[in-house]
Amino acid sequence: MLTKIAVFVSGGGTNLQALIDAQKAGLIKSGRIKLVISSSPKAYALERAKKAKIPAVVVSKKQLGSQEAFEEEIKRLLTDNKIDLIVLAGFMSILSENFTKDYPKRIINVHPSLIPSFCGKGFYGLKVHEAALAYGVKVTGATVHFVNEIPDGGEIIMQKAVAIREDDTAETLQKRVMRLAEWKILPASVEKVSYEIKKNR
């Protein structure tokens, strides 16, 4: 039986697209994306899910009024859809320990740096690349890791390095890290973890 995957999104959904494409290409063969959950009704990722005919739902913390209600609603959706694996792909809401402890080694996240550099609270999106450039590192990259109660603190699954160029801006670096690292190691990690879940049923 294939591992049932839910992808959590908040924005453009480029990593979701990389997963959809990898699934179509047969790179993800041990799992299937069964659900997309967005924290924002404006996320373009919802369009991507629609085009790929994947059920998508918006869960808004603002509308639900609290972190607790937000997480309870997500848990309900995961249970109803019998989800085995959660993939955070540009999901901008921090999940509490109350949530993460219920899914040990069942939540993975992609982060746009080589953890433990430029990670943890406050490091997301362009801020990560701005920090890497400000520090003057010559190599950056992306990391896929398991999620626990510490932001970017879970066990590392895969990493890929990307060289920084002299003329890089945060924007050019972000695009290159996505293309050369995130879009490669996220699908590969999803396949790896999906296979393990499937094997250990």
C-alpha cells in the first residue's frame, strides 16, 4: 500500500510543483500526494493542486481563532484522509510540540540552508539567503529534515550544497538553491521516507 502524503503550503507552491512533477516522472513511487493544506486562501499553490487534481483545503489560523483550533482542524483532516506523511513545503505556520509529538518521524521540512547554519526561529524565505550573503559564506544549499518541537531542529535526511557566486543577490541565490538543491532533495527525501513507512507497516 502506498504511503499517503499531505503537503502543507502557504505561498507559491514551487516545492509542491517539484513534488507533483517528481510523482508524475515516477521518482516518487512509494507514496502518493493525497491532500494539500494551505494556511492562506491566496496561496498560488492551491492552483497547482487543482491543476494536478489533488484535493486542497485552506485552514486559516485567523479564522479559527487560536493555534490549538488551527492544529485540531489539521489533525482532523489528516485523520479523515488517513495521511501517513506530512511534507512542509514553504509552510509559514510554526507547528507546536503538541502537534509534532503526535507524528514522530512523519513530518519533513525543506529549509534553504545547510543546517545548522542560518536556521531556527526567524530564518525563513529570503532572510536565510540574506544572512548567508551578509556572513560571506562561499557555499550554501538546502536541507530536508524531520520536524520536531525545535524549529529546524530535527534529524537531517538529506543535504545538497550550492556554491555562492560573487554577484549573487538574495533573490538570485534563492532561485538557484531552489533549482539545484530543494527541488532535487525534497522529492528524493519524500521517496526515501515514504518507502520506509510503507516497508514498516
